[in-house]
Amino acid sequence: MTDLEYLDKAEQLLLAVEQCCDRLNDDVDADIDAQRVGGLVTLVFPNKTQIVINQQKPLHEIWLAAKAGGFHYKFDGQCWKDTKGSGEFFENLSRFASAQGGLPLTFTAKLT
């Protein structure tokens, strides 16, 4: 993957996360505050816990930090997969956000 391809895919991922937060706030009153600064998105939940998602440009990875731990994802041509085999980014984000937010939350790669 070239640097430009990585940047395009990483931007799509971050936009999808932001759009999912907007949808969840409208649909299920999740009250997730999504704060974006450049290649970093911080999700702040009502209980003040956070999930941090950021680009790691030199490695062509996306990193996610949650109460469950820290995870690194690489794009495999189809989706962002955990580099240690722990699943797909949006499935994991949904699980971690649900645990931290206290209600079922579903994040998807689909942009609206």
C-alpha cells in the first residue's frame, strides 16, 4: 500500500467512526463526544472513559486504545485487521464502546 492509499483508507475509517457517533447519538442517545484533531479521534463516554483512535502513518496502521487495552490494525485489502489476530477494527470498536458506554453500540465502516 502506498502512503496515499493508506491516508485515503485511514481517513475513511476516521470519518466512519465520527459518522457512527453522530448516528448513535441520534438513534440511541448514546451521548458520545467525538473529538477530532488531525489523524486522532477521541471518543468520550458519559462516564468519562475514553477510546482513542489514531493514525500511525509511518507504519500504515491505525491504533486503538480502550479500557480493554491497546490494539494495532493494518488494512488487508478488505478491512482493518488486528496485527495480533484479535479481529476486525469495527467489530472490536463496537464491543469496546458497548462495554464502556453501557449499552449496545454498533460501529460500521459504511460512510453515510
